[in-house]
Amino acid sequence: MRSWALRAGLILALAMPATARARLMGAYDYPFVSALVATVAATPPANQASLPTNAQIDAVGETRYLRVFPDRKIPDVFWYYDRGLPYGVYKQPNRRAPLFFVIGGTGAGYDASKSRILIRALYQAGYHVVSIANPTHPSFIVTAAAEGVPGRLGADAADLYRVMRLIDRDLRRELDITGYSVAGYSLGGAHAAYVSLLDEKEKAFGFRKALVINPPVSLYNSVRRLDAMFDRHLRRDPASVNAFVDRIFEQVIALYDVRARIDFTDDTFLYRSYTVLEPPERDLELLIGLAFRFTSNDMAFASDVMTNAGYIVPKNAHLTATTSLTDIFLQGMGLNFVDYFDDVYLPFMRERHPELTRDDLIQAAGLHAIEGYLRTSPRVVMLGTQDDIILAPGEAAWLESVFGERARIFPTGGHCGAMDQRDFVAAMYELLAR
């Protein structure tokens, strides 16, 4: 009887309109109206929150390596992952403090620039921080993925949770951890939500908060939008890809003294490049689409090698540290995510779960599949922007409805462009303090 009552209560909660609306933040101190500009140029230094510098964070951080599967043989072509999965640890001076796990965005390594924004903000708030690569990053696919084919968010979350438990086992020898939370941005935001749901069952951490920033509602919809930014301009023509990259690179090089060392990871690099070059909207789309194509190409290559799928690498090919990968790279640049989905992900999943249809797998790769949990869990909080370029029509409104009063949604900022803006960071702190 009690079980029936709980189920009925959940059904009623889902059927009724939310009584508390998401807080739409209104105009704020962010200069870019164009979502494309915001996505590329991010937050200008004058508008950023006051956070520890990268140098200060580096001084308290260290890179460690985790052997998730000690018996796994790493393919020769991935020799640089022989030490295991790299991750970052940033410890507070006082060993007694709560800990935040940070999951990178689509294709992001543990030390990606957006991850470092979260590391800096959370470290300033008094947390120990552990930064982990996204399951779509080659380092994770090669060393930490059970199956080697990312995209099924529940399975990705299980892989992440395994990694987190192993890291926590080691850190407990050094730190007095008073509680746990998890955060992620972009695809990592969706992963953070799924990891939080898994923890409700496994209870290894009892996360106090799961912070979700600029998540995709449907991974399939989002990657199709990003792929279109590349395909509709370059039409799968490797020669035009090379010409475009060369042209942009030459323009950027012209900004700097020939004797200077260009740091493409510097916080001000993209902003300076944008303000001087002022590329048109078409080139901004191409930059975003090209960056995503590089990411999806790396993911597809790593997955192909680890599963011997024969997608872009011939089956049973032996790639070594000295094998030329140029032809494989160019072939991969002509393939989009839908190609990967249909030629690698779908056959792989159907072999293991023949009852699943293509639509089933698309539905499972997003937040709709855990809508009930997201509507009712007080621990999951969300930060986003109304003009997020990865959201299809209606998806921003869906996020507002699902997260209700646990969401703070800014009008501009594109995709993850406002993460270190002062009001955005203040809203993050406010949500974490609830």
C-alpha cells in the first residue's frame, strides 16, 4: 500500500504544473548579445568574477593517474595513457573540508579551460576539488570506459562513478572530507545529473549538490546543431577545411610579435583574437563547428580503436606511436556525429541490447529519460542561458519547467560563455548555499 501511494504521489507531481518557476535573471553585466560571439569569446576580463588565477590554482594542484582497469592493455597508438587516467587534485590548506568533483564538457580533458573556471570558483568557496575528463575524451575512453563507446549517459555515469570511488579511496588517506558534491558543464552537466541519480541508489557519496551548467536536453539534438555549423559551410570537403584553418591561423598569428610564444589556452587569447579580427557570423559558426568536429573526431577514433569497430580505422589494424594518422584524421573530419551514431554506437548497442530501437537510444541520450528525478530532487541545481546554441527550440523552456526554483537562467552568454562572469558565479554560489 505504501509503495502504491509513493508511486501515485510521483505521478501527481509530474502531472501538475510546477508551483515555483525558474528564476530568469534579466539583463546583467555581460557585453555580448550574439550567442555565437559569447560562445567563442566567452567573458571579457573586465566582466569576470574575482577568482584565484590559474597560476595560484596550479600552485595548489597536482596531476595524478588512476589505473581503473589494471589488466587492460593500452593500444600502442595511445602509449601516452600508459600511466592511467589523468585527473587533477586541488587540496585546501586545511585537510578538513568538503570535496567537489568536476566533470569536463564534451570532449574535455581534466584540465580544460572551462573546467579550470569551475576549479577556481569552487576552490575559492572552500572545497577540495577533483577534476575528471569527460567520458567522451580519449583519455577516459582508453583507460576508464568499461565498453569504450560513450553516449549512453547511464553507462557513462557508471564509469564516472567507478572512477570517483577509486579516487575517493585514495584521497581519504590524505584528507578529512566532510561531504561531497558533483558539478559539470555542457555534456558534463548531463553526466553530473546522471551520476547524482546513480548515487541515490549506491549511496557511496550522498552528494549534497549536483551542479548542472548549460546541459544538453537531448544529446542527439545538440550534436546535430553543432555538426550543422560545420557541414552547411564546408560540405565535407577536407581541402576547404584546411584552407579555412590556414586562413584563421594566419590571421591570429598576425596579432602577435613573431618572437612571442602564443598560448592558445590563455584566458584572454580568444577574447583578444575576437576583438581584433571581428570575424563575421559565418566564421564564428565555422569556428564552433570545427572545434566540435575535432572533438567528435578524437572521440570516434579512440572508440574505434578500443572496440575494433572498423569505422575509420581498418579492422585489426595495428597502430603504433610512429604510424601516420593523417589519412585517418582527414577521413574522420568528413564524418559527423550522426555517422558515428549510426555506424558505431547503434550497432554496438544493438548487439548487446537487441530490444532497443534507434529512437530508444536517442531518448536515453539526454535528460528526458530522468525527468522525474530532475523535477523532484532538491540536490540538483542548474545554471544556464536562454540563448544556448546547443538547445533546440523549446528545450530552454523545458529546462525552466523541470528545474523550477532550482534554476538560474541568464538571457545571454551562449554555450558556457558566461561561466566566469561575476553575476553567473554569484548565482552559482547562491544555489550551492541553498
